[in-house]
Amino acid sequence: MAATTVWQPRDDGLAEIFTLLEQQISPSSAVDKSQIWKQLEHFSQFPDFNNYLVFILVRAEGKAIGIRQAAGLLLKNNLKRVWMSMAQENQKYIKSELLPCLGAVDRHIRTTVGTIISEVVNIEGVSGWLELLPALVSCLDSNDLNHMDGAMDALSKICEDIPQVLDSEVPGLAERPINIFLPRLYQQFFQSPHASLRKLALGCVNQYVIIMPAALYNSMDKYLQGLFVLADDPVAEVRKLVCAAFVHLTEVLPSSIEPHLRNVMEYMLQVNKDPDEEVALEACEFWSAYCDAQLPTENLKEFLPRLIPVLLSNMAYADDDESLLDAEEDESQPDRDQDLKPRFHTSRLHGSEDFDDDDDDSFNVWNLRKCSAAAIDVLSNVFGDEILPALMPLIQAKLSASGDEAWKEREAAVLTLGAIAEGCFNGLYPLLSKATFLLPLLDDKFPLIRSISCWTLSRFGKYLIQEIGNPKGYEQFEKVLMGLLRRLLDSNKRVQEAACSAFATVEEDAAEELVPHLQVILQHLMCAFGKYQRRNLRIVYDAIGTLADSVREELNKPAYLEILMPPLVAKWQQLSNSDKDLFPLLECFTSISQALGVGFAPFAQPVFQRCMDIIQLQLLAKVDPASAGAQYDREFIVCSLDLLSGLSEGLGSGIESLISPSNLRDLLLKCCMDEASDVRQSAFALMGDLARVYPAYLQPRMAEFLEIASQQLSANLIRENLSVANNACWAIGELAVKVRQEVSPIVTNVASSLGLILQHGEAVNKSLVENSAITLGRLAWIRPDLVAPHMEHFLKPWCLALSTVRDDIEKEDAFRGLCAVVKVNPSGGVSSLVFICKAIASWHEIRSEDVNNEVSQVLNGYKQLLGNSWAECLSALEPPVKERLARYV
């Protein structure tokens, strides 16, 4: 039988690819990189191109390491795309070349090989490459540093990217791969004299803590033993991994460290002072994890007198903190593009606000200072005033430290007061009664003390507001308000940002208490609006929007509008339709239009027209950016739809004259069908708002609107679709009560989808469950004959959901529907009668006479129907429920 020929590269092909790679990594700007990419892309059409790349990586001895690495990284990226469609002999060749190279002399080559191996395992698992595990084991057991390091590197990448692959059955193997590797990691590599191997081994095992396979759970003692041995490792990166392991174990399996709790806590306290900041940061995460894991608080309480000083000293700015450089920025220095953080508009949502917000701090660097402040915050919430005896003397000593060199100490003390504001409020109350002690710090010569004082005062805002009733409290609130307004006009950008954000927080807490101060607030805000640069301007927009949300119609006074509107309108006219600085302005106008109501009418026409122009421009840019003269960015559409919703809500039926002559209906329908979930979410919000104030406008395409909205309820309800389904569901309910029988064609399908959502309520969120319960009720009220036959499937979760809805008109509509279906199909309600009773008892008071009568008829009907069993049904109810039912039966 003829031997199979091994693939060999052609010299000319090899030389050509080599030259291209050499040019690709060349730092010279004379080389046109895009042309090189085109060439490489062209070569990648050849079936054996990837063989050339692996040949260069593995066998081009004597050639520059950078070029060999570049070949390897290009190979890895190619394999992602083409591995599954590659010829089997080429796959075999690549695998056979990689394995012997695990022990390459050069570490860069070894680590590149490890990256490619991990990519192949990611694509086809371990069972597709039976030679891999024996090769890794043989390298690990070889005692040769290069081979051990190469195998550990590949293994660590597999553990990081696809840990589950080693914890699964592999055909032909007696045990799972993880059982082969774990003992070696514990026994050989945790104790290796080579720091790189100790680090890789510990990193591998740490990846499994989150998924906690049986192999790790059953060898927990060995793992902990290893951690204690490595705890004092001379290498900082190893100590950091030890801390990370203890933090993850505390989060995932706190019972595993309970027998060793005192030792672990003692260790974490020590490394919280580690000279390496990254080790100290990892250790600092432990205290919040400990509190979240609900481990015994008395153990932690003992440590507080020693822990608190450590956290406090770590809260002072480090000398290399980037904030120290930012703090020097004067308002005269223009913003650079990289200063502008990405911003995220949250699409309009109808119902309970229980969706997770993206954390605003996602673009701030997490460091030891912030982590220590977060730990103090958590401790103050767990122990309350009990931490004050250990903390207050330290704070007071730092606050009274004089001299310029002590400014970081003073700043850390103010940060600490803000961090404990919620948890220790009662104990701090006497101090707060003279909260004015922080006011002088608003004028401190150091900008970072001025900025942190703004934040800390805003953290105490809600407590100051509680005291407004007494003259002293009112005077305090005024002083803080005026202090923050004064800082809005600071010349330092960092202080402007902190003051404006702090003021927005106070606005939310104070709400109508701001009304007497509206004129002075608007004057300061618009003065800031005139002087701020782009980055901080966004925060002013937010503060203006929050003010409008807080004081609502009180803003609708000519004197206020004369201060507020001209600068905003001027900015509005100055920005082009494709300028991203429009986003925060559109959001700001949304809040103002809702607050002013009909008072926004004089500004409505140009605002409406601009929104229409923006949506049309973007829909064109989506298909033909060249003729639109703009790149597509869906956020323009989302912000414009939300502003149109705000106009509808504010102007009510007054919006008719604006939208009647427009093509909004067709644009809106397009947006309801958009592939992007945030565009659909805002589109259905606008559909519902228009249904409330001007349903006739939707009439010509009503069937299409209803059909598309109903499709959202049966979609795959993953996170981003939940908000779309929520708004579509709400919009169907709003339309149903306005157009009544016209919703008939979709009732059966929608009722079935809503029934499923209610049955799986725990998998969605509160808002969608409430809206589903209300819309189902509205449809049942209009077409009880279509809903009643299926009601047994969802009556119990429907009633449970209705029990949590607050008393309002929407709840009245829903109960009209509930009563209507029960009348059509009384026997279908018997098995859920207890839940019907509980839903009825959830009313504090039914104000509508007809709903009151309907509920009474339903209960009396069941009383008659059940005869002697009625008393039995009542006996299953709690006394308060029986008491409330007595009003109706």
C-alpha cells in the first residue's frame, strides 16, 4: 500500500506569504496595510493557505519571531471562519504540526500555539482531537520547563475560554479530562519552583470555581490546602489569584471556607495592605462578597476595628490615579474626543421601572480607592451605626488635618462620609444637623475636595429634605442647594461635572420642594449651559430634564420659559440632523414636553418636524448612506420616537393638528418592524401613546399595527425582547379600549401568548407581568366569548398578577374583563376561586360603581353556585382577605 504523502509548501508561495507578513507587521507608514490585507484575503481562497501559515509558525526556524507569530494569529482568526469546511487532510496536517511545537524554545511561539489549540478545541471539542490530551499530559509530566510551560499555557486558555469541555465525557477515555489534570495541578504545579507555572496552574483551577464541577467540589480540601501554601507567594500575580480564589469561593460556595473562616479573614486583612495595588484590590473585594454571602456577621464585627483603618487609608487617591491629572483641567481647555464617554439612551418603557439599568460607571476605571469605598458602604449597610465608634475618630482626624500636603486625607474623609450616608444615617444625624460643616469644603482650593463634597452632600440630600418642615431644616436645605448651584459655575471641569450630577440627585429627592427656588435654579443651569463644553453639557441636559420630571407643570410659567427655552432652541437650531450632540438635547426636550403639557405647544411644530426629518434621514441612511449624506445610527431614530411620545403625552389630543398631515403612520409601522429591539421598543411606546390620544390616526393601518404588536408577544423573550414585548402588550391594551371590536382578529392569539407569559412570570419581569395581566383583562372585557374558553389555563397566574397591580383605571379595566369571562364560563373559574377572591381583596377601594357591582355579582354568583362548599372556600383564605370580601358578599 502506498504511503500517504505529507503536504509540502511550494517555495515561491512560502516566500510570497512571508514577504506579505513581514510588510504587515512593519511599523513603516510607507506600507499600504489595506492592500496587504487584500492580498492575504485573496490567498485565503486557496485550500492549503492555512497549511502555509502553520508551516511558517512552526518550522520557519531562524526567521523573525514577530513574523512567525503574525502567521499564527492570522491562522487562528482564519480557523474560526473556515475550520468546519476545511478538507480533513488539511485539518490533520495543522493539528500534527501544532502538537510538537507545544515545547518550542521561544515562549512567544509556545503561547501562539496554545491560542490556536484553544481555538480548535472551542470549535470541535476534545473528542475531535484525540491526540491532544495525551500530548498535554506528556508535556506536563516531562519535567522540561519549555514543554511544561507550553502545555500549561494551552490548558489555561482552554480553561478560560471553554472550561466545560474538560468536564465532560470523552469517548475512549475512562474519566473526564478534568480528573486527569486537577491532581497534577495540585501536586506538581501549585508547588512548582517556577512562578509562571504556579500562576498558570492556579489560574486554571480558579476558572472552575464559578461552575463548580464535581471534580473540584470533591477535591476542595486539596484546593484549599494549595491556596494556603500559595498565600504568601513572593510573586504578586500569584497572591492576586489566591485572593480571587477566596473571593469566588465566598460568592459561589461560602460553606467551603467556613471551617477556615478566621484564617481566610486574617489573610485577606493582611493582603488588603499589600504593596502591590492589584493584590490589595482583589483582597478588598472579599469584604463585600462576605456580606453578600450572609456569612456570620459576628466574625466580621470582631475585625472591624482593624479593617476600617485599612479601608480608610486605601480610600486616599493614589499618586498615579488618572483623576489627579483630569482634576487640573480648566474650563478654558477644549474637550478632546476621547474625553466624551460613549452614552446610552434608554428606550421608553411603559410600566414598573424594574429593568436593570446599565451602570453609569462602566467606563470609569475600578481601583482600590473605589473598591474600598464600596466595601465601607456595604459594611455600613450591614452594621449600621455600630461601625461609627471605629470610624468617626479617623474621619474627624483626617478632616482636621491641615496643610496642603494633607488634602488627600481630607478628601478621603469626605468620600467616607458619603459612602456611609445611607447605612449610618441615624448615628450621623446629630452631625448632619450641622451639615453645613461640609459647606466650607465646597470652596476648598483643591478641586477634588470641591467635587467630592458635592457628591457627599447629594448623598445626604434626602435626609435634609425630610427636615424641611422645621425652620432650621429649611435653612440648611437652602444653604446646600445654593452651595451646589454655586459650584455648577466652577471653572474646573471636574467640579462642574460633580456639582451637576449631585444637583440632579438632589432634584430627584426634593421634587416639588424645588418649586420656590425655580427661578434661581434655572438661571444657574442656563448659565452653566452657556459656559460648559461638550462633555459636561450632556450632564446639564440631564439636570434640566430631571428638573422638568421633578416639578412637572410648575415649570409652565412664562417667566421660567423665558429663561429656559431660548438657549435650548438656539442650540437645537445650531446642530445638524446627523450631529450626535442632538441625542441628549432630544432627551431633554422629551422631559420638558411632558412637564409643560399644552404649555409646550408654541415649540411643538418645529420639534415635531425635526423628529420626522431625522427619522426619514436615518431610514434612508440605512439603505443608502451616500444619498443620505450620513451614516446610519439607530439612536437618532430611538431618541426621536421617544420625543414624539413625549409630545403625545404632553399635548394630548392637541397633537392631532401636527400629525394629521404627516406620514408618521407609515414611518412608525416601519419602525415597529425594525430588526433592532430598541427601535421596536420605542416604536410600540409611541403606538400606545397615539392610541391614547388620537387612535383615529392609526385607523387606516390598524390591522397591521395590531398584527405586528401581537407577534412581539410570541417572540423569543430574551432580555432585549422583553422590553419590546412589554411596550407592544401595553399598546395593544391601549388600542383595545379605544377601538373595541376592531381588535377581535388578534384576541385569541394574544390571549394565548399572554397566558403563557403569565404562567412563566418568574422568567420575565414585573412590568411585563403587570402589563400582560391588564391587557388580557381589557381584551377579555371586549371579547369575553373568545377568552373564556381558554381561561382555566391561565386564571390562577392572571389573578396572582392582578393582585400586585396598584389601584387605578387600568386595574378597573382588567377586572371588568375578569368578571366578564367568569360570567361566560363560571365553571372554568371554580378551581381558581381562591385566587379570584385574593385578587378582589387586593383592592383598597374600587371607586368605579360598575366594577364594584360586577365584582359583587361574581362573588354572589359563586356563593349560590357552590352552596355549602362556599364556606369551605372562604375558610382557605386569610382573615384580612375575608374581611375585604365582606364588602361585596
